Amino acid sequence: MKVLGIETSCDETAAAIVERDAAGRGRILANIVRSQLEEHAPFGGVVPELAARAHVSHLDGIIRKASADSGVPLAELDAIAATAGPGLIGGVLVGLTTAKALAAALGKPLIAVNHLEGHALTARLTNGVTFPYLLLLVSGGHSQFVLVRGVGRHERWGTTIDDALGEAFDKVAKLLGLGVPGGPAVEREARSGDPRRFRFPRPLLREARLDFSFSGLKTAVRLAAEEIAPLSAQDVADICASFEATVTEIVAHRAAAALARFRAELPQAEPRLVVAGGVAANRRIGDALREVAATAAAELIIPPPALCTDNGAMIAWAGAERLALGAVGGLAFAARPRWPLDTPDMAIDAA
Ligand code: KG4
Ligand code: ZN
């Protein structure tokens, strides 16, 4: 089966066509992503209204290109999938409404996809990972541990009580005057810095819960920077390295605890940790997670960076997984600005 996936929940306009064979293996036939980085750069962050307008301007052409690149005419698709939330509601509406119009005009089923489930299921497309597995989702909008039991069967084990991890990287980059996106800029600076020069707080580290908190850390970084201003290039590098080392320690510590819980609660299952979201591209964090997984005798899966950040293939794939189960909703599905992964799933229950 071939499914078109549309993603417009943040600042990427994306469409992809993915094929799923009878054995459940996936193949990407086309994957087009247009970043709006340049539109938002002058404002130092994503402006929702601008994002929605840019999606309106570009989505048609991107869908056409996905069809042309894959050689799959829209009439040959088996379903149309689109992100229906969570995200910036203006953008979600653009993608979902376009998907509904296509589905109605072509007489194909519409599949409303939770953006987070798109991230969660990507490792099945790229690595054929089997259920259950532990997901660490670390992006600009989310920092969560999720037990993925199956399609539409998720248990959230931990989340952030304030900022997301990618957001913390972005805010630190902004206060140091580094460009956007902040994560790669901080990582680049950190390479020539001393990770031991600043001792930043590690909130919640003593607690058993699997939640994160990054806003106090961001404040500590700001105070440290103000104290030694004006900053030399070495100061900036040292702050970035110390910040990166701190969040790496926090993430590694929590991942070890989450894997321990996985072992305790699912003693029959092979322990697996899947990492997704833009921050999964960070080398230092990836290396630390590799160590954690090795110590816990768990398998670590990090999909390629282009499929960890927002894209249409993850939405098309989640749609294909749902189509294979017969979990297809109707055209009436309404866009959701908020949509936690562990929300009861009526389409799966009915399938
Ligand atoms: O998944 P994503 O592309 O978009 C969201 O759904 O949020 O993630 C983007 C986030 C940004 O906050 C960005 O700064 C962060 O991922 N990021 C990184 C790195 N590359 C991207 N953070 C740390 N190190 C990186 N190399
Ligand atoms: Zn995302």
C-alpha cells in the first residue's frame, strides 16, 4: 500500500509517499521537506501566523513534487495521512484541510495522525523495530519517555514540566547571540569549550520520576553569562560545553532509570531504546545514550537525522501502519492543538 503523508504542524512544510509491503516493511518513495528557517530567522523564533501562511503557499507544490519524484500519481494512493495535532493550530489546519480535500476528491480514506506517533513509529520504518520499545522523544516542543506497546498504544512515563530540551538549546543559543537553530550552534561551540568550567544545576536528578525540567538550567546559564560579561569567544564555548555536558548527564541518567523500569515492567521483552526528535542529532547526547544502552544490555536505535526531525515520511508511515490495521477515521476529524500520546484512541479501539 502507498500512503501520502502531510506534515505542517510547525515550521516545516513536508509531504512524502511511503510504501508498506505485506510483511510490514516500509520504503520511502519520496520525501520533500521545505524548512521555513529563513522566514522566521529575523524574529528569533517561529511566528505561528507566518508559518501558516507559508504552508498555504508551498504545500500544493510540495505534494505535487512528492507525487512526481515517486512516480506515484495521486489516484494510485491507498490513503491520505496528515498531522492533525499537536502543534501550531493554523499550520495543522492547512495540512489537515488539504488532506481532507484530497481524500474527498480522490475517494481515498483520510488518516489523521498524531505528530508524536509519527516520531514514535519512525524506527519501525527505518529499522523494522518490533513492539514494545521505549521511546525518548527530544525535540523543540517535546521531551518525553514513552512506552510504545503498539500503534495507538502508548504510555507516557515522563515529560518535561517546563521547557523542552531542544527549546533549552535554542534559548541558550539565543542568549549567547548564536544563530538559529540553536541546537547545532551550541553543539558547534561546545566542541572547543571546557565542559567542567561551569557547574550548572541538575534539577530532579535525585528523584525517581522520569520527568525533566530545563528552565532553571537556562536561568543558571544566563546568570553565569551575565556575571562574566563581556564574553570572550572562549567564554561562549565554555558555557556551551558546560551546558551540553549538564543536559547530557541529565538525559543519560533518566534514560538509565527508564530502561530499568522497562526491564522491571516488561521482563519478557527485549529492552530497546529508540531516540527521536531533532536533539537526537546531538553527538554528545547520542554517545552518552550509547553507553547507557550498553550498560543496560539494551539495543539503541537512532534513526538518521533527516528522519528524526520533522518530515512527511513519518506521517505517511504512521498512516500506513494505521491503514494496515484498518484504523481509518472519517473526514470529520478535527485538528487538535494539544494531543497527548496517551489519549484514548478510538480509531484503534474500533479496528
Ligand atoms: O524535531 P525537530 O526538528 O522539531 C520539533 O518538532 O521541535 O527538533 C528541533 C529541535 C530544535 O530545538 C533544535 O535546536 C534541536 O532540535 N536540535 C539540536 C541539534 N539539532 C537540532 N539540539 C542539540 N544538538 C543538535 N545537534
Ligand atoms: Zn516533531
